[in-house]
Amino acid sequence: MQAQQQSLLFLHIAVFLFGGTALFAKLINLPAIDITVYRTAIASVSLMLLMWLTKKRIRLNSVSDYAIAILLGIIIGLHWITYFGGMQLAGVTVGVIAFFSYPVITVFLEPLVNKTTPRLSDLVSAAVVIFGIYLLIPSADLGNDVTFGIMLGVISAFFFATRNILHKNYFSQYSGPHTMLYQTLMACLMLCLFVEVPPSDVTQYDWLLLLLVGIVFTAAPHSLFAASLQNLSATTAGLISCLQPLYGSVLAFLILHEQANWQTVVGGLLVISAAFYETWSVSRKKRK
């Protein structure tokens, strides 16, 4: 399997696991910031053990890389707080789709960093995603929980897109587990002072869910996602990741019994269609 094909496989596995992550915003009975802190703590310990057992080098190459790691950790921490907050307010199905405005943001941010011009096909895909997100909004009133949750999803999308672009350009020399070790650790340290529910008050059931989300749905998929960026652009990764709403919606229906209305279905289909197009586009360029 060649490098780009392997990266696509890593990305699709990561996206499936990302789709399941949103469920924990509803399953775990904790505020969004607490979920983020405990999740990142568990993920960072898991990744540290993985690297120690595989005898991988844990230290970074330079002082400047530590500064970048801190910045990426802050950004990913803010992303997760707004992500879980959005899910808790808007619901998993709507929240996940709202979060996927991040491919649109990526399409316009990445050329600014790389000093390139966006491809017309990316702009068309971005327009499709924007319209899909528009169909989700129930009203323009921020007092509406769903609308406010969608807004948080868009803010989360901005942080995630920014993290992806910075990682691609300044931190992609490190492996997936290596880069996520530092990002989860920095996010945990940044936010731990704001925890509302102390560890002793967390129920055994919630601890089991936190272990699951921290290891299987955080450490694993984010490592795979970071690894995929070594051979794929952030724009490509962002648009392919639009499959996440499909996985999240199906899992939310099966586990949480969430049902989507016709606008959510149409909006989700538009977002997913952009992901399929981008996957086809990458595969076509590979064959050439």
C-alpha cells in the first residue's frame, strides 16, 4: 500500500471513530470542560505508555517545537470544549453536522498559509457544505439552544481547522501518537484548573465512558488523523472527514434514539456528498 492510499485508510478509520465521539457528550453526565479535561488526561497517559512500550523518542527536536506544541494544545483544548458544548445543546446529529463547517474554513485558511489559490472544485464543495449547514439552523435567535449549539459548533470548527493547518505546516514531522501526546497533555494542563466536578465525585459508569472516549475515541483516531496529514492536505482531510456526520447520525439514532427532520437529512446529505467528491478526486489524481 502506497503512502497516500495508507493515509486515506487512516483518515477513514479516524473519521468513523470521530463519529462515535459525539455520543459521549450525551452519555457522560459531566460539563463539557470536565469531559475535555478527563478525556485529554486519559488520552495523554495512554499515548505516553504506547510510546514508552514501543521505545519511541518522546522529546521534541527543538525549543521552538515545544512552543508550537503548546499552541496546538491550547487550540485543540478550545476546540473540544466548544465541540462538546455544541453537542450538548444542539444534539449529536445537528451538532456534528454544524461542526463540519470546518472544511469550509480550511478551504479559505489554508491558501493564506501556503500562499496558494484555492481550487475551484474545493470552493464548490465548500459552497455545498455551507448550504447544508444553513438548512440546520431553526431560527436566528441565539436564545434557542439548537441555534446556540450550532454557533458553538462553528467556533469549534474554526479551532479545529486552525489546528490542522498549523500541524500540517509546522508539526507534521512527528508521528501521530507523538504529536497527539503533546496536544492532549497541553490541553489537559491548560484546562484542569477549571474542572467543576472533582475526580472523586465522578461515577464509576462515567469513568468507564471516559476511559473509552479517552483511549479508543481520542488517542487512536487523532493519532491516525495526524498521521494522515503527512501525505494529504488539510483541505482534503477536512472534506473527506465530512463522512463523520453520517457515522454520528447513525450511531445517535441507534444508541440515543435521535431522529432527524427532513432539513437535517438534506443538509447532512449535502455535506456528505462533498466528502465523497473529495475522496474520488484524491483517488483520481493518485491513478494519474
